[in-house]
Amino acid sequence: MSATRYLPAARLVAQAIPGILAQRGLKPFISRFVLTETEHGNAWLFVVLEVSPLEHPEDYAATEMLQYLRTALNGLPVVISNAYGMRYAVLLNTSLNQTSN
């Protein structure tokens, strides 16, 4: 599988994220974007953020912020991980062939 077919969608999200965060008064350093596809065909764009503790990292993880991102990205699911650095994960597409759990 190749995630390159999702590059146009990934570029749109990558271009939008800094402005969306700035609208909420957040200005993180985005160190990189990582596009990947799972074996089930789900395409994820990871937005890796460098956020200082002085910048109130909790503001990035707030439920309201995640909902704002989802809305601004036309309903794309957005989750956050801050276990090994802060990053947003944006689900760009889901496979129609997923199995139910």
C-alpha cells in the first residue's frame, strides 16, 4: 500500500493546521508531518508539535480544541497523543473494507 494517493488531502490539512491553531491563539512549532496508511487502508496524517511547557500544552489537548479542529477540517476525525511528544493524528480516509470489532 502506498500513502502517496492521499498526498493532496494531506497537503490541504498540513496547510490549514497552522492557521486553525493560530485562530485559537496557539502558535506551536510544527516539526514535521508524517503521512502513513494502515494495512486496513486508513490514511493518517500525524502533525508533530514542539510545545514548551510554558506554552500551556493542555490548551492543545482540550476537548474544545479537538472539536474546533474537527469542525475546521470539515469533520475529519482528530485525536491527540502526548505520550512521546505532542502530536495530532488526522484520519484522512477510512477503508470501506474494515471489519467490525
